[in-house]
Amino acid sequence: MGRRRKKVIKLPRRKLPTIFLCPICGETAISVLINKDANIAEVRCGKCNAGGKFPVAPADQSVDIYCKFTDKFYAENLERG
């Protein structure tokens, strides 16, 4: 007489997004290209061509660079309006 084995349920791991929401046009079209050699990341919207270049720390990922972009965008808009 053997014991019954417990059923192992594997939970899927969530992945970080690669395409983000544009704060200007509202489309999901922002892509982040990271150049580790030059320590610069380029953020570009495929719909309205908004974007910019940001310095990259060694541990930064595309989500971190997108957050820097949105912070800069909203800070400039708050100063204007």
C-alpha cells in the first residue's frame, strides 16, 4: 500500500512588458531600445514619434527607462499648465 502523491500545481511566471502606453497619443506603441555599450536608452513611440534618450544604469531594464520617460513628460506638462 503506497501513499498518494500530491498534485503539483505550477504557477506561470509573469513577464515584464516590452511595449508600453504612450502618454501623448494613448496608443500602446512605446518601445525602449537599450544600448549597454554606450549606456544610453532610446524611448520612441511608433505612432506619434514622441520619445527621448536617457542614461542607463547597469541594473536598469526597459520598465525603468519607461518610468523615467513618463516622469519627465508629466513634470514638463505640470510646469507648463
